[in-house]
Amino acid sequence: MRVYLPATTNVLRTLVDEGRLTGPFTAFAVTPGLREFYALSDAGADDEELEYAALLAAARASLRLVDVDPSAARRRVVLAADVPDSAVAEIEDPDADRGAVRITGDVALAEVASAHVDGAEAEDDVRAAVDVVLEADLGSEDAQFVVDQAEGHELAWYATQEIGTLLELL
């Protein structure tokens, strides 16, 4: 199953240095719950659009991780990985984000298909969003506006063999 794992630049460093990330993890995927939601709001959404929605949910979760990792670069990071279906369980909590899943095991670098990372131009907006993402989660419209500014930046795509070079340039 393709999953989108929220991360930070420090998590990327661990992945490169150790060749794996130690689970369990919360990630995002095209789950029955995500499909059902989009069937109601956008009946024409195809698999690619649903995967993009899961990636965006992981990017939002990355803001929360950056918030608790002061040494991480102020950039959202999402890893796309292909993990065994048996290692993934949908989180069936009504308060959880749509598409949230639990990965029970480790994620090896060999399972990572790509990394998606904000460019330098997003850093100021991400920094501001990190400061208010929890308020946005609790319903603050002002905070949501700030988070929307960060989410307006497209994540750049990196092949796994480019992650080390990316980290050197940060």
C-alpha cells in the first residue's frame, strides 16, 4: 500500500544515516474513509486526486512534527512509501484526519518511493504556520488563514537517491 508519512528534515537525516525509520507511525493513505468522503464531496475524484489528498494531509501533519522539533528546518516533509498491506491499519477514530493509518513496523529506505519537501521560498510561511497549527486544528479561523498560506506552497519531489544531496543543501 502506498502511504504518505509526515516527517521533518531530521527524520530524513535518520532515514539516510540508518537506512530505515523505526515504527510505529501515523501516516496517510487512500483509505475507504477517504474514498467515502470524496465520493460525497467530489464524486469524480480519481485515485491520483485521492493520493494527492492523502499527501496534503501528511503535509499538514508534518507541520505538527516541525512544531515539536525545533532543530528541524522550517519545511514540510512527506515521504511516499510502499509498505505491506499487513503493516497498515486504518485509524477509525472520528477525530482523526481522513485517510489516517497506523503503520505497525519500520519503514526501510528501500520502501520509500520519493520525498516531498518545501522549497526555501516556503520557509517563512511554514515557520508562521508551525506557530499556529494547533490553534488551526482547534478551529481558529485566523490561525487557519496562516496555515493556508504555508499549504499554498507546492512540495518539491525528490527521488530517494537525491535525499542526501537535498540535506546537504539545507
